[in-house]
Amino acid sequence: APHLSRGLERMSSLPYSTIDGEPRRGRRVAVAVALAVVLTATVATLTHKRTHESSSASQLDTASSAAPPTTSDKVEVYIIAEAFCPNCKEHSYYFDSLVMSPESAKSGLRDVMNLKLEQMVIDGWNTKTDTGMCEKGRWDCEFSRFQLCGQETTKDSDSLDWWDYSRCLYEHQAEMIDYYYENNGDSPLLMHRITSTCADDAGLDSTTIKECVDTQGNELLYDSFKRIGEMSNPVWIYVNGQRIGYHEDWLPPPPPPPPP
């Protein structure tokens, strides 16, 4: 994956700067994730190749043009996030730039990866109203439902196009937080416009996603809440069940260098 290798080299040398005016804190953990994905994917691909090399010559001819590894050979990437979490947005930016879409091109790593993006309900679940209590209020939870339904409505496809939809939602996160959280906006029109545009851009059906949000969204969010709640020490990212350390990710950026 030459694009990915160049992206890693470029990103690993970047100084701290900003994404939408916010300090970039995610570089260390994102690079670690990218490296873990690359190394594990390489092992999976080599294992797949060696399995075919043990076959007969005629089978080798077939294997040379074989499809990508089967699900059992794929790398399992599991991400825990929040819809209105700025740090999660930064992670999505780096994960997309380094792994999913380096140099704005869909990476071949998508073919050897199973990806799951959970949505955390950080303040618990209100059993009386059967609603989640998300960190930045009910619209934070509603945006999480759209995130989950992007995955749910494409679960029967081998494509990870839902990631492009989710990444687009994160790109619009600051606008959503400003309206719904900072200024207590209460109209669904902004959210529906952004989610529809992102679905169209990713090649997904916005109507199907909205129907999922209305009929299954709360159940999907509760299931995500339960899965995360059963984890003894949830962290942002796992690769093949291996926790990726993230404590350095919360360190503040270093002070700017003194003027010349």
C-alpha cells in the first residue's frame, strides 16, 4: 500500500496543529492504529497466500486471480466513539487519511478489514423514557443513531462505503455542535440536510437510513450502550482484540516554538 506508507511517513512527522480550529491530539494513537492494521493485514494476506501455494499448480493459477481474503482472514477493527466528541472526529480524520482513504483514494486495506464503529452513551440509559443520555444531549444521541444506521443498512454488503458516510458526518460535527449544543437549536432540519448529503456523497440511500433511525435507531443505540457497558475497560480502538494504547492522546499539545 504505497499511498498508505507515504501517508504514514508524512503524518508521523507532522507537528501538532488544528482540525477545524481544535488542537490535534490524535496523531500518536492514529499512527499506532494504522501500523497495527497494516501489519496484521499483511500477516493475514501472507497466510492466505501460503494456503493457496500449498495447492496444486492448477489451483495456484486460480489463486493468482482469487478474490480478497474471506471474512475469517480479515482484520477486525473495533472503534468506540461518540457522535459529538471532537476527539473522535480527530481520530476519524487520521484513520481515514492513513488507512481508509490515503491521498483521497479508497485503500485496498478495506478488502481485508472488518470495521465496526460503536457509539458510546456516556451518561447512561434512562429506563423510564427508554432513551440514551449522551454527553451533549439528545441531538448527540440522534446523530449517533444516524451513525449506527449507516452501518446497519449496509451490513449485508462487503463494502465499507458506510465509513465514508460516517466520516462525512464527522466532517460536519462542529456545525452540529454549534447549533444543537452551544446554541440549543431544536430543529431537525440541519441534521437531516447533513445526513442526507453525506449519504448521497457516499452512495448510500438516505431514505433507508432515515427509516432505520426512526424504527431501529433507539434499539441499535441501546445495543451499543450495552456492549460497551459490559467491557471492563473500554478504549477507543481495538485491532484483532488488541487494545491500542491511547493515554498519550489526551496530553495537551506542546507550546508553540518561540518567535525567531
